Amino acid sequence: MIVIATDVPAIEKIVFDAFEKYAPPNSYCGLNDVRAKEATTAACWFPNVDKLLDLPNLELIHSMAAGVEHLNIQALNGKYKVCRIVDSSHKSAMFNYLLWGILYFQRHFDSYLKNNQKAIWQQLPQRPSSEFCIGIMGLGEIGHHVALQLRDMGYPVVGWSNSAKNIDGVQTFAGKAQFSDFLQQPQVLINLLPLTPETKNILSAPTFAGLPSGAAIINTGRGGHLNATDLLAALDSGHLSGAILDVFEHEPLSSENPLWHHPNVVVTPHIASHANLNVVVQQIVANDQSVMAGLSLVNEVDVIRGY
């Protein structure tokens, strides 16, 4: 039995509809259903941890997405296995979003859109892809895919991750010791890192200062990676030219938040990429069946590392 556990009503309806469509009948229920006591797997998005800890047969906490930071793993006391969703279409959709963001800065669309509002006709020099370096923070499933796609399109690509990675045709850096060297090259810095205590606020003043003057930021990692105050200061000083932000520490983003109103910031409502709901349900159902059979799980997360 799978229990659907989220404290976000809009998400709960979407997930129940998806399970009704794609899961076997009577294989799932809500947290307040009497059958929840039988659940071996919890399908989670910002769950009520206290209620999960009350379920006597629960063995697996399953994210409904690629990330797991919304699960509050630390509060679960290491009692459960944890899995996440991996979907090839999720990688493709993320790449499409990031390519749009890269072209937005590379081809000066940020400037053209401002000029459009003022009826200014001004042609700016085109920058070839071969001279426009892209930096990727996070070289996991999605970061690796994005790096290869951009490499094949002729962009110089540099990547940074916590542990050493080897990607043909991509210059890679690893660990704190190599972070400053990595930052020296990108004209657009993309964040795809998991959110851990070590990566929280990594998009802050020291990182921005290490980038070349005029660099831009695209954050599709997590809202907790970004220090918004430092970003606005770097934009106002002119050191950074712009930012595209898709994730925020508190969502939806408050209408009073200054990020909405800065002329060099583009806000999108956490839409860079969503896993296919059929894939989400099928992976959760398959892992629940594996739990009940005592088999190994797909896309299991290292609870200590957080990814």
C-alpha cells in the first residue's frame, strides 16, 4: 500500500488524480485513510513528518520529484529508505529551459526586450557559441546530460561538483579547492546542485565575486541555494548582468518580493521541468512492490549525502 503524503492541497489533488489514472486500484490511499496504517511506501511532497512516523509498516519514503530536500529527511531519524524520481523526459525539458536561458543572455534578448518597451532600434554584436562559456554546478543525471548537449552544440562547458567527474569534452572541477578556478570562466552560471547543508546559500556574494564581470545566473536547483540580497547587490553594482530564477525558498514567491521588480531578473514559477506523472506513479508503484518483496530499489538516495 502506498500512502500519498503532502501538505500542499493543490499538489495532493494532482497526485491523487495521477494515481487514479496510472496505479492499480486499491494500491494507494491518503494519510487520513484508515488503510494508511498498512502503507509500506509514502509518496511525498512536503509531507507531515509526524504523521509518517506514526505509520507502523512504513519502510520507504519516496519523493514525487527528482529532488529530496522537501522530504525533511533529517526529521525522519534514518528510519526509512529514500528514493527519488528519474525521468529522461525530465532531463530533456530541463535542457530546453536552460538553452532558452542561455540564448536569452547570449543573443542579448534581455537588452532587446527592454529596448522594445522604449521603441529603441539597436543592433548588438552577436556572440558565437564557441566564445560563450557555460558553467554548470552539479554534474548528476541532469547536469551531465545538459553538459553533453551544450558541448555538442559548440559551447565551451565547464562543470563543478562535490566529487570528481569525468565528461569527455567538458572541463570539470571538484570540491572546495577547485571552486574558485571553476568560477573564472563562465559567462552564464547554471545551478543544478542538490540542496544540502554544504550547498545552501552557495549562490551568494563570494560566488558572484568570483565570476567574470557581466556574467549571468540561472538557478534551477533549489531556492535555498540563493542569497537573494547578495544577488540584487551584485546586479545593482553591474558585476552581474542578469539572473533567471525558477526556484525559491518560499513558493509561491510573494508579490512584494523585490526579485519580481528588478529589471535584470526573470522569474518563472518553478516550471523548468516536471517529470511525467505516469513515470512518477509507475516508479513509486514499482519501488513499493520491491519493498514488499525485499528486493533492491531503483533511484535510491544516500540519506547521509542527501542525494
